[in-house]
Amino acid sequence: MARRVGFRRGVTAAVLAAVVVAACGTGEGPSTALEIETADAQAASGGVNSPQWMDAPYVVLVSMDGFAARYMQQYAPETLNALAARGAWAPEGMVPVFPVKTFPNHYSLATGLHPARHGVVANTFYDPDRDETYRISDRDEVEDGTWYAGEPIWVTAERRGMVAGAFYWVGTEADVGGVRPSYWRIFDASVTNAQRVDGVLAWLAYPAERRPHLLTLYFNETDNVGHDFGPDSPELEQAVTSVDRALRRLLDGIEALDHGDRVIVIVVSDHGMDGFLPETTEYVEDAVESLEGIQFTGAGSHANLWIEGGRDRAIEVRDRINAGLEHVAAYLPDETPEVLHYRDHPRLGDLVLVPDSGWVVYPRNDRPARPGFTHGWDSRNLAMRALFVAAGPRIAAGVEVAPFSAVDIYPLVAELLGLEPARDIDGTLEPWSGVLRP
């Protein structure tokens, strides 16, 4: 357990580094305050900023997994609301991508692409070309860069000679396009929120030539508690307070840096959270006479089906589901609603199932139905809306941003860092016209 560290204005970067390293205690950082950890060999920058970036700002992109937009009003987190007051925020939330799951959304935030373009089409999915299944619990798959398409923002930075660091984020543990961040961590849920913050602060205290200008930071607490206890529970309120306290630790540490006034903090989440009941559960076997030759990847609030027998059998199964299950829509992949941007990728399978909000679907009734809490439904569901708050240089104060897509975060971060974004992304700078100052 990391001990609490008090930060004060005017502490030098070297002293702050010593304090942070002592506090971090993860066993992964430098052994002394004067020792800089070795940059990953697959970091395109070589762990050293090109001269053109020495005066660039710094962006810390923070994710609070499962933090619904409505928690800002519901639980009034002190630090987040203070950050919103001196910067910009989205009162009605950010619209996540479909499916509203952790891995697709984090990778869309990072790439500016919808899942059907970057290939992370669910938390678990099958690739017919590889004849392999990607699972977020499989370390070999998660760390294999060939699963990930698109150009995440840390790759954009590194390829242009800007050092990046990631204290967790989907895709940062893999060499995407042959490139990793200069500094990164294998996800370990046992690392405390304070240790994660202190690791980022240690990187921010590095000498300027090796200091990351782009950093990611990830907290999973609100998602875990939301699944276990629901979005309206005392336990969730405590989790919101906990991640808000971690944000306060981050902001205090940034304020203590000599270059703290050059740091932009963007806080997002990947999705909200909602509940379902035993009576809001549907089973495909109630509509389809035989499930033989039908394989599911995923179930609950979203599913992809692989069906033996070609398109004709898929159409037959689609029609039976649509006729027999009142609260589940079945689509061929080229039929999904255009607004979901979930078409034209071989990993989508032969059918896509989209239950109504608050309903879940399973292959067969082989276990007692139970209530629960999850996410993944149609991204237009207001309960799925995600968090957005940002403050720092070039972010106008007191601005309320209308709902926008998660894919618009990538171009925002690229613009703030002065990076030329990857071509042909789905995100735009349009939502930020009233946010960005000259």
C-alpha cells in the first residue's frame, strides 16, 4: 500500500521525482530518484523528445472505467466538479461507441475510429481469417499488436518523435504497427489508485528530454463496483469518492511541478452502467428450434453469432429471432443501424444481436435468471453516456460541451499536443470549436 504523500507548490522536479518514486512502491519504476527507467526498445522516439517538442504542452488522459455521466450530478464529486468549473465538461455526457464495452471504447478513444474500423469489435470476438478468438483475459492476445488496427494516439506521438507513457490503457501493452509507448505497464488490478497516480507523476518529473508529453492513466474501480452493486448504491458512491480522491492527488502533484501550468488533464470514461431483471431476460432457444451450428461470442447486452450454413441460414435465424423475441433485434452485419457504425468487418460474425435497453439475451435457459448490472447496449441509451471533463492550457473555462462521440477525443488530444493526426479517422474537431483557445 502506498503511503500518502503531501505535495506543495514550488517543489523542484528532482525532489518531486524522489518523493513519487518512494511512494509508488510498485517495484516497476527506477530504483532511485536519479535513475530514469529505460524506454521500451519499440518506442519510435527512442525515449527522447525531438527538439521540436521541448516546448509542447503535456496531456494526461485519464479514464475512470464505468463512470456514468450522470454521476457528476448524482454524487457531486468535489475534484471533478472543480476541474469542470475551471475548464470544459459535457453535462449530458459523451456518447460511447457500440458495443458499449470497455475494450472497444478505450481503443476508439485512442484511435478516433469506430470498432468496425479498428477491429476491437467486442471484449471477446472471433476472427475467421486467423481462426482465433481474442479475449481480454488472454494475455497473449492482449499483448499481440496484430489484433489492433488504426493508429492510437501514443503511436501518433512516438512516430513523430514525442515521448509517450501509459499507466494502463487498452492497446498500450502491444506493439501496434510495431510501436509501443516509451513507458508502459502490464495491467495489474492490485496496483492501487495512488500508486498509479504516483507512477504518472514520476514520469512527469523526468528531465525534459525524456519526459512524456502524452500520458494515459486508468482507474477500474467504478466499473468493478458498478457491476457488483449497481449505479445507485452506497458502494458506488464510495467508489466515485475514491477515484475523485485519486484525481485530487494527481492534480496536487501536477501543481507542484515547475511545468505544471503546461499540463492539460482530460478525464473520460468508456461507458455508463444500467441494470436488468430476471423478467427482462430473453433466450434465443425460445425462438430458434435448434441452436446446433450456432456459436455465440458474447451474450447479455450484446452478442455476435457465427452460424453454419451460410447467409441463407443466417437470414432464417435472424427472422426467427425477430419474430420470436420481442425485446431483441437481430441483424445481418450489413443491416445494423447506420448510427451504430457497426458494419463491414469480418469479426462481426453472421448475426449481431442488440437487446432493448435494460434487457439481456442468452443462448439458452440453462440457469436461473437473475438481476444484474452491466453495459453494452445501443450507444444511444442515455444510461450508457460517459464522462468528459478537461482543463488546462488552451481549454476555455466554464464551457459546457454538447454530447459528442468518443471518437472525437483522439483529434482533440492530437490538436492540443500539436500533432498531425492519422488520416481518415472518424472523429472530428467540430465539438471543440467553443472549447479550444488560440
